[in-house]
Amino acid sequence: MDTFKFPIRFRQGSVEKLSEGTDEYYAHLLALAIQIVPGELGLNPQYGVEDPTFSDVLTRDLAFTAGAYIPEIIIDTATIDINQNGQTRVDINFRQRT
């Protein structure tokens, strides 16, 4: 199912969407998952990933979340880098299942 692109933007009178099956679509779903901590969603308390700033199990957590909620992709690697200003950068390499 296509999804709204965040931040929400309007183009020609309608909300921009991401098309299911594209890398951008799955990257967006992963970005949302990594911003949600398990227990935050009442309807599905298992969904999400522990805050990567404080977790050294990012790849495992992402792989679990992707496997359970985004089965169309496989997580190859996930790395975290915290710069001198305390800003966190997460890089995720994934591929679509064939």
C-alpha cells in the first residue's frame, strides 16, 4: 500500500506519496521504525527499535523489525556514528527480496 511521504508536502493539490515496492518506500518505513521505541505504540507494543544512540544491537533490532513488519526487505548492515556534537547518524543498507 502506498504511504504518505514525511514531512507531508502537497504537490498539485494532493499529498505526496511513496509507491510501494520502491527503495525509497522501504527506506521510509525503516526510518519510521527506527524513530519508534518498542512500547510506544499501544496497538503494537513490540514494533520499533531501541534508541540507536544507546544500543549496540542496532543491526539485530532492525533485522528483527524488518523481518516482522517489512518482510519484503533484508537488512545487510546498519551502522551508527555519533559525532562530536552528539548528533547521531544511522546508515542502513538493505535489499529487496526477490
